[in-house]
Amino acid sequence: MLASGVVFAALPSRASDIGAESCRDALKSFFKRNPEKIQVGVAHVHSYKLDADDGPYTVSVVVPAPFKDGASKIADLVQADPKKPWPERFVISDGDPGSQMILVDQRPGSSLSIQLDGILADMQKRGIEADDTEAILKDLRDNTKQYYESFKANYLRGHQDPVLKTKPQDLGDKGLEVFQDFMGKKPSAKVIGTGETRPAVPFEHYFAKPEDTMCFHNALLASLLLQRLRIPHRFRTGFAAEVPSYENTGHSLIEVADGRMLDPTWSFLKPIKKHAEHPDWIRGASWWWTPHDHYPYLIME
């Protein structure tokens, strides 16, 4: 079923003029309108030190860069409105040097929009009311990772060849030079181009390949569902370590407006507890986590 707001001018005027297959192809063409390649950029998003005598440690991330035709703009995720954190279409990455460029298309009638609505319908069937915030948060805590596998069949029924042959890509020499060129630069959401491109991977890809998902994808799926349910929250990227350290790994989770952390990967929902010596670090499961000061992503216009 198509949601309201779909423009039919791109389709033939009379259904009798075309067959079902042609009509289906026309609809696919209308909704495609997404790039196949994304420019790769680098941003220096965070700087910290654990001791007053330490030099600052800078965190750099690989992110999408703006299109050359101006049909996009960079936004800082840290500045997003908790009541509406995501636009209809955007590109984002998990920040790792080999990360994929994830294209999220939530326009009415899009494949992803249908998948998200299907998950919400399933929640309702299981007795979770749309206004029961606590039940929703607990469901996302316990089941987000399973949604990929549970709704895989639904996605595959409408997509004969959904799995993109995408692999993590290393930065080239120029890209690596930009990534490492952080001396003297203040953390910001500024994106520096590398001249490289990577395939645009539709977020729906992860319903076809649940084994490819990580914490970033789990938190992003939970966040998209929370937005649909009008539950204020913030999607946060950052990094974690067993103790506050310069040896860390990226990790994404959700800050709920009531002051709790929702982590659908480690399956917890609990109040924020700050480290006694390093208050920028927050207690996770068996580890400590700190959010980036900035995190750029690409809004498609």
C-alpha cells in the first residue's frame, strides 16, 4: 500500500495502458532517485586527554561528504532535535576507516518505510501500545537485534536481488593522509573531502544480511522506530573501553530524554552513571563509554 503524499504524475495516466510488470517498474523508478556512489570525507570530531600532562588525543572518523551538485548538506548529529532527530533521506557511516556509506530513505512508500511500519505493526500485535513509552523502550532493548532476522523474509519477498556485494574498503593514500592530518585542528563537524567514493548501501540491506549488523545499525534501527513513535531521544556515537583509555573502540547507543541510556546491542536500559574521575565517560555494561563532541552526516535534499 502506498502512503499518502506520493506523486503519481510520473506514472502512466491509465492503468489499462500498461501491464502489472510495467507499473511495478515505473514505481521502482519513481522511488529509486538515490545515488549509487557517495563521496568519502573525514572529520576530526573529538579530542580528549585523561591526564593534565597528556597531549590531546584526537578522534577522526570517515563520513559522507557533500555531493558536488549541491543537492545535499552536512549536519551535526549532536545538534539534532530530540523530537525529530532524522530527516526523510540521509547518508551516514559508523565512522570506521573501512565503514560503509549507509543511505536511509524513509520517504512514504519506500522499502525501508514499509519495513519500519511492519515492525511497529508487529509490536502492536504483541500488545505494545503506541503511547506506552516504557514498554516500547524495553522491547527495543530486548528485540532490536532480532528485528533484522525476523523481518528478513518480508524484505526478501519484495526484492529478488537485495544483497549488494559490498566489502569494507581501506582508505587510499590521499584519504589516509587526510584522516591522519589532525594536528592543530579543533574538533568540529567540518567534513574534508578525500576524493574517494564508496557505494551507497541502502539501510534495508541489513534486513537481507543480518549478520552484517553491528552496534551502529542496532542503535540506528531503534532510533528510527523511536522517531516514528514520537519518543524524544538522541542517537549518540562515541567510543568505549574497559576503563577510560586511549585504546578504545567505536560504539553507538541512544540517550532517552528521561536521562537513561538505551543500548539495544548490549541489551540494557538504565540511568546514566558518570565516571568519578573522568565525568565525560559513562558506565556501559562492563565498560565505559564517552560520546563524540560532533558527528557529521549528510542530509539529501
